[in-house]
Amino acid sequence: MILKILEKKCYLYKLDENREIPKDIYRSSFFSVTKTDMDLSIICDLDIDMACCLKHDDLRLIQLMTDGDLSDSKELRGITDDLESQNILFNVVSTFNSEFLIFKSLEFDKAIEMFKYKNMKYS
């Protein structure tokens, strides 16, 4: 598993649960959309600006490059256990080929220090 630091910072938007997904997000190099009965949440690049009621603008992402093999879930679990043991707050977004760890900037800096301390390889 390779840890790849994504250089672009991201927004987390909270939109009304009945709003359509804005087409602007397709211009983002990374985006994730989650819809519940309570809200529509979108993570996307900072250069995508949407009018909304609430947004956070200090998100950083680390991509965990895998080959889609379920055996990689043990490695992911090891990384998340390490983060949790250091009280580093994060979220995970899964895709078919990789996982993304999402941090607020302060937590991101703590995670990078932990990866350095544990001699984990990242780029």
C-alpha cells in the first residue's frame, strides 16, 4: 500500500438534502457525494465554490493506493488503528481502487508526523 498526499485542499459542503447535486463538482480532481435523509454532503477541490449554508475549507486528503484486493483492508485497519491511537481525527472515503483519508489541516499535520515516526512510505 502506498500513501499519496494530494496537494489540493478541499471543501466539505453541507447542502439541503433536497438539492440536486451541482454539476460544477465534475470539474474537481476529487469529489465525494453523500446523501442522507438529513443532508447532502460534498467534498471537492477548493476551486469549486458553491452557494450553501455551511462549508469547511481546510480539508486535506491522503490516498491509500491499493489494487482493490480485500487483503489490503488489513493494512488500512493498521493505519486507522495507528491514527486512532494517537487521537488523530479523520474520515475514510472508499472507492473501488483506493481509500482516501480525510483530515482537517491540523490533524493532517499530526498524521504526517506519525507517518514519519513510523517510517511509513508516502509521496
